[in-house]
Amino acid sequence: MLRLLYPILLPFLSLLLCSCASPWHTIGTGTSLQVDHDKVLLISPDTTFSCGFYPSGNGTNAFYFSIWFTHAADKTVVWTADPRFPVNGQRSRISLNHEGNLVLTDVNGSTAWESNTGWGRGTTVALLDTGNLVIKASTDKIIWQSFDSPTNTLLPSQRLTRENRLVSQSDYHVLYFDNDNVLRLLYNGPDITSIYWPSPDYNAVQNGRTRFNSTKIAVLDHEGNFLSSDGFRMVASDLGLGIQRRITIDYDGNFRMYSLNASNGNWDITGEAVQQMCYVHGLCGRNGICEYSPRRVSWSGPCWTRLSCISLGQVAGPTGWSCDCWAELSCTLVEQPTGAACTLLSVV
Ligand SMILES: *[C@@H]1O[C@H](CO)[C@@H](O)[C@H](O)[C@H]1NC(C)=O
Ligand SMILES: *[C@@H]1O[C@H](CO)[C@@H](O)[C@H](O)[C@H]1NC(C)=O
Ligand SMILES: *[C@@H]1O[C@H](CO)[C@@H](O)[C@H](O)[C@H]1NC(C)=O
Ligand SMILES: *[C@@H]1O[C@H](CO)[C@@H](O)[C@H](O)[C@H]1NC(C)=O
């Protein structure tokens, strides 16, 4: 009997074996991937996003379970399961177990992260073309999605709500909806906690916001409009369909809109929230004063912006910024178009 079936089964068997190799578009319960066998678990149907093990990149053999832009030159990460706990580059694994729980296990068997879902057999995990990693029950109901728990990046159609927030990689800068319904940036450092955007020197109305819409939703659409229920609006300088975009709260505490140049895989800044970087708390460290001085060298000449950190005698702590404040120091001079208002466009 077996001998008879063998020639019939063989093609199916090899087909099964072939389809066993990751990356998949969708996985079912009982699927797992070990970090030293392969790095990519899932790829979105149009290949824009990949999900799997991503090197921590600081010279250690540590990996995160992340989602990233497949075609960006630097494989930009858009989501990480738990940025605090990378796993070992050997024998760690990500598995969708038979309970329907997606679990990241470290080499020693400890759970580094889990989705805490338990809808049992028939559970599937898929990476969508939007960059959303979704876990579905057998009924097709979405029981968990990465879009609900962003890290430092918001993708088009992903909602910032009263229930989530963006946090910079340094862990110090937070974009969130405040109790009075206003979208704000907060510096939450080891010594101080303070709001720096919109300007704390003005009230909501003066900052062009409303406190009376309690929806608390901010979303970036596919054309490049980032709209918040408090009236804040950021429009991409390259407004239009067909461009990959993201909004990221950067290491320096500012949040920016980026557009992907599809021909070289690099990102262009197409929008920026904080125009005056000295408002970003923590920029100059504990003992530093940030001084912002836009000026024109001559009346018709270009406008230069000087952003400097001035140390108050002692060593100023790490700034999360490309310039350290060891002493009186000028960070950058940014040339701006002749005749333009003296505002800070970007800092490099
Ligand atoms: C590498 O990064 C991880 C996670 O941020 C951190 O736990 C670890 O201490 C870092 N290692 C070094 C050598 O910086
Ligand atoms: C496994 O390793 C992690 C990270 O090094 C550690 O935090 C955890 O306590 C370890 N767990 C066990 C059971 O040894
Ligand atoms: C409140 O914000 C939501 C989401 O942006 C919007 O759809 C709604 O029209 C706003 N309501 C009012 C009264 O402005
Ligand atoms: C994209 O990159 C190419 C090659 O570097 C360049 O020629 C082009 O101008 C860029 N497009 C945009 C919109 O910046």
C-alpha cells in the first residue's frame, strides 16, 4: 500500500518541504523560526515590509523581533516587540504555539515577549502590506495587531489614540494625547519631566489647537497628511499618493515625516514638528543651556541658524544629540534660502 502511494505522495511531500522555508506571508499554529536558521519570518504580499530577527546593531550578538522596510537602504525598523529585551543570536526563536500565542523565546528558554493571545487552533499571523502584523482567530477576527502598540514610528493608516503613544529610542521623548485632548511632546528624563511641544508658553488656542475634540485620534493618510483631532496638521512637502512614508519620533526628540526615495532607498524629511530645536528638553544635558540664535550675516545675505549648547561649568550629560556639551560649543550652522524667515528648517 505504502509502496503504491509513494510515487503519488512524493510530489506533494516535496511541495510541502519547499513551502516550509520562510519567509511566509501567513503562518499557522505550530510554526517557528530559529534566529540562527533564518532571519525573516514573514514578508508582506507586496514585499514592502518584512518581519523577523533584526540585529541590535551595537556590536553584540543580540536581536530584536521587529518589522522593517524591506527596500529601504538601511532597512528602517518600524516596530519592535520589546525594545528593552533583545534576544541572543543563537537558538532564540519566535513561535506561534498551539494555544495561538506568538512567543519570542531567548536561548535559555525564557520568554522575552509574547502577544498574550490564546484563541487556539486555527490562529494565523500575517504581515499586511500596510506594515501591520496581525494575529487572527479562525473566525478571521483580528485579536492582536502591532498597529495598536507602536514603538517610535507611525505608518500611514495607523492610529495614534488615547491608548497608545510614540516613544523615542532614547526612551526620553514621548508623543501622546494629553488629558485635555491636545497632542503633545513630553521629555521624560531621569531628572525632569516637561512638555516642550506645542510651546508651553502659549495656550492651546494660541498654538492653533482645540481642547474640545475628545476623539484623540491622529493618523497619517496615504497622501501625506498627518491630521490630529486637536487641529494639528502636518502636510508632506511631497504630498501625493504612491510614496512610502512614516512618522518617527527621532533620537533628538523631534518628530518628523519621512518619504522613501524608491530609486535609491533613502529617506527625505518631508515634515517636521518642532521648528525651534531648543524647545526640545534634554537636548543640552543636565548642566547645559540651549541657545538658539537665527541671524543674518548681512541684510540680503543667507540666514544662518546657530544651535549651541553652553555648559554651566560641570560636565553636561549625554544629550541624545549629535553634539555633546562638554564646553561652549556650537552644534550646527544651517544655511537657509536668501530672504526666508530666520527659522530652523533642519539640523544635521
Ligand atoms: C546593545 O543594545 C542592547 C539593547 O539596547 C543593550 O541591552 C546592550 O547593553 C547594548 N550593548 C552594548 C555593548 O552597548
Ligand atoms: C535568561 O536570560 C535572560 C537574558 O539574559 C535573563 O534575563 C533571564 O533571567 C534568564 N532566564 C533564565 C530562566 O535563566
Ligand atoms: C474631531 O476629530 C475627529 C477626528 O479627527 C473628526 O473626524 C471630527 O470631525 C472632529 N469633530 C469636530 C467637532 O471637529
Ligand atoms: C531619488 O534619488 C535619485 C537618485 O539618487 C535622484 O536622482 C532623485 O532626484 C531622487 N528623487 C527625489 C524625489 O528626491
